[in-house]
Amino acid sequence: KTTVATAEQGLADLSTYVQAQIGPDGSLTSAVNQKMTAVVNSDGTAKASYTLNMGIVRNGVKYNTGFGMSIEPDGNSYKSTVVFAADQFGIYSGNNPGNWQAAFFVYNGQVFIRSVLIQEASIDFGKITDSLQSSNFIPGVRGWNLPKNASPEFHGRLYADSGEFAFNGVNNVVKIDGNGVTVNLSGGGRVVVGRWS
């Protein structure tokens, strides 16, 4: 525990450290370190921080986890920061340990969310593993659905001002584009309805 007060600064610091070890020369060590710091300055600024670190040393190899919180000056205001260091990080819901469910989980650099509501999103690249649909979708009635089985369903008007729309895969047996409707005949030739180019 440390307390320092001067005309320019006041500082209070409290650290707690516990350690256990076993084996030749402490070859297996486990430790927990907790530190709290508060600082105020005569210029009207202040900051506070809290860190908790846990570590294990086994045969010279270090393993560490922990988190830190701080609030510090940021221009004319203050900013707060919370940082976690962990291989796995999760937030669970439920009041019974036997019924806990991971609402939010981070594993190997990936984030897993059980269910999410996003008011507005900007996505550079997305993968949909099953289907994408409107919130009002009812099969055969309303809304739209884009399933991964390549059988989309739309209810309402569909607008496009460029490009083309083709049926029957890469053969383009029936194609709709800026020239109209083109029907490519299986025996050769084609029928075009619309504007000739």
C-alpha cells in the first residue's frame, strides 16, 4: 500500500500479490496480482486504474490472463477503457449454473453470439450459413427469403436498372437483360422479344 501527497499530486496505490509454487527451484508456480491506483494532479486532471493478472509458470513456460480498467484524461473530458486478455472469453445468462447459456463468446479470435439485434450495421463481407430473410416473411404470403438451397422467394416488386437475369444456370436458356427477353433454343438459334441490338 502506497500513499503519496505533494503540492502537485496525490497518489494512492494498493497491490495484493499471492503465489504458490512446488517442485525443484519452483518449476511450477501459480500467482495472482491485483493492483489499484488513483492519481489526482494540481492541474485539475485525475486518473484511476485497476488491474488483475493471473499467471502460471511451468517448466519455464509462462501462461497469463487478466483484465484491466482505467479512466484517464482525454482532451477536455475523460475516457474509460476495459481490456481483457484471455484465450476464451464469454458472457453467460441465467441464474442457475446448470442452465447457463453463453450469450457472447470469444474463442480463437472469433466472436460467437447466440442471438443479436442490430439497429444499423456496415458489413464489408458476410457469410450466411443457412438463410437470410425479412422479419415479416411468411412462405407463399409475404416478405422475402434467400436460403442456401438456391430457392429464393420474393413477394412484392423487384427493380433493377442494369445487369441481366438468367434461368437454367450457365446455359442461359432464358435471359432477361436490357435488350429484352432472349430464349436460346436447344437446337440452335434464339428468340428475342424486346429491343434488337
